[in-house]
Amino acid sequence: FCLVCESQREMGASMDQTSFYTNLMHILESYRLSGSFGLSIESLSCSFQTLLDEHAPFKSRSISVNDKAPWFDKEYRELRKLRRNAESKKNKSVQDLIKYQNLCKEANQLAKQKKKDYLQKQIENSSHKSRTLYKMVNKVLDKKQNNVIPDYSENIDQLAREFNQFFVDKINDIRDKIPISSEPNISSSNSSLLVEFEPTNEVELKSIIDECGINCSKADLMPQSLYKENITCLTPLLVKLVNLSLSSGSMDGVKLADIVPLIKNDHLDGNVLKIIGQCLT
């Protein structure tokens, strides 16, 4: 059992899309590139942050993660699948949001009933075995359960250093495994110098976006759904930013990644983590 607290922006049917679009267009019309590429990204990030805080503020919620509970049967797992599918569509319309909310209530009620029936049966089977009964109660109340996640609550700097050292060691290992090869013999008479990049345009950038899609990290300027819904009005701004990056040879402010540590296996030691990095777009 694990209780996870997370913060997400409140978007979907409750968000005033018309007002958001109006304010977004006001930002795009009044925005001017601020000299260097890094400063332009920083200025734009502040404007978008203010816009999102107004129309889609963060909302915290607690999530119980318990995929291996003994009372989880086929009926409940199928209902959870329906709930997950509804969750991915809840922002499309009010009807989809209501359907998702109803499935959440139904799943929660079913989980409570399944757990109640299971515990009642366990207690009945252990009624004449006091030792087994105490052991079962301690397990249900989560007593003396070890936390598989390492505790860094009092030393965040150490956690950051260990993550940094993990990536440094990983890159060094990859480099050590690359075989040493001789440099290719390139004739200087046929070589040419690349002195500048050709600027892009809206047609080219749109074709790249259509082919590759839009993927965002949590640290990006806007969530993925808002990028997709407003990509037409955002494209001219993206063209300016890309061309500024190409002309200045700078990617300051976007060479970042959102680092997400995940437990590889519930039965492994908490120090064995799988590191996932989502780069900013």
C-alpha cells in the first residue's frame, strides 16, 4: 500500500476555454523577443505561468496505490480499466467528465465492499487462532511495515547529488563501452563549412509537428492538451523562437529534463530506482 500526493492543474470542462484563448492571444500579440534566446524563453515562461495559474490552478490530491491487494478480483480490475479509459477522455466534454466521475464513485464503492468482505472472511477464519488474527490485524493497519522508498526528507541536497552522480556514472560507462575507432580520412578539398542554419517557416514547422506529434513534460511552458488545442495560434511564435535559436546557436532554457524516479520492482530495495527523464520541448 502506498499513498501518493500529487498536484495537477485543474483543466477540462470546468476551465473557461473562451477566456483562456482570449488572454493567450493577447500575450501572443504583445509578446516581443527579449534579445537572447534564453531571456526570450524565460520571459515567455513567466507569461504562460501567470496565464495558467489564473485559468488552470494547481489542485492537490491523494492517490492510494494498491495494485496487489488480495481483494482485487477480475470484476474490480475490469471496472478500473473502464475508469482509466474514461479519465483519458474526461476533458473532451461535460458528458465525458460526468461519466468519469460516476465511474470513480462506483469503483471506490466496489473497492470498499470487496475489502470489507475479504477482511470479514479473514477474521472469521482466524477467530480461533489468536496469533494469526493479531498478525492479520497488524498487516491491515500497516504496522511495522518498512517503506521501500529511501527517506531523503531531511537531506534533499544529498538526493540531488546522488541523482547527478547516477547520470554522470551512466554516461561514463556508456563512453567506456564505445570502441575506439580511427578518424575517417576526409579530403580537405571536398569539405565545406557550415556557417549558418537555414531559417524555418510555419509550413515546415507544422509538417514536423504533424509527423512527430506533441509530447510535453510537466516542466514545459504549457500542458500537452493546451498545446494541441492552440497549436495554430502558437505556430508563428514557435517559428520565431526556433529561428532565434538557429541564428544564435543557443538552446538556453530548453536543455532541461523532468526527472521522475520510479521503483523498478516492489520487492527490491528502495535504492534500486529506474530514472526517467522527460526533456522539455
